[in-house]
Amino acid sequence: MLLIRAIVRPEKSPVVMRDLFNAGFPAVTKLSVFGRGKQRGLKVGNVTYDELPKDLLIIVIHEKDKDFVVETIINAARSESKGQAGDGKIFVTPVEETYTISRAKKD
């Protein structure tokens, strides 16, 4: 199993979540976060915004679905056809074990 963490623009997270749901991946955890990437924030006039609002979407998937899920997220989260700075980042890490609390046993 793999853990996908996608940091996306807040206005894009409903689109990403809808596309994941329609693709058969309804289980997503969403958190509102603040941060910055390579662009080091945003400068508007004399004001620099060091921390920009983003949404962190977390999903656990089977390894066989990785490429499909990553592509689904990229296509839904990308601004314009080629994307732009600040569109987000996707992190993929292995998951060793999962447990469902209501069943109190290993999945």
C-alpha cells in the first residue's frame, strides 16, 4: 500500500476530490494548511506573503493504482494546460500496516 499526500491550491481540491471519487477512490482526508514552495511565497506590490493557503489531501491506495491516481491528481490540480508555480506537490510513501479502528484488527 502507498500513502499519497497531495498539496494543492484550495480552489482545486474540490475538483481533485471529485475526480478521485469518480475514478473509484472516495476515501480522502483533507486538511487546510499553509506553506510555500520554490516560489518562496507571493509578492503583491510591497507586500510579501510567505505562507500561502493550500489543501493537503491524503489517500492510501494499492501500489498498482499509483500511476493512475497520481495522474488523476495532476490533471485535476494543474492550472492551465501546462501548470504553473504554486500548483502543488505530490509525495508518495510506503505504508507498512493499516488498521480499522471500528474493527480493532489489522486490515
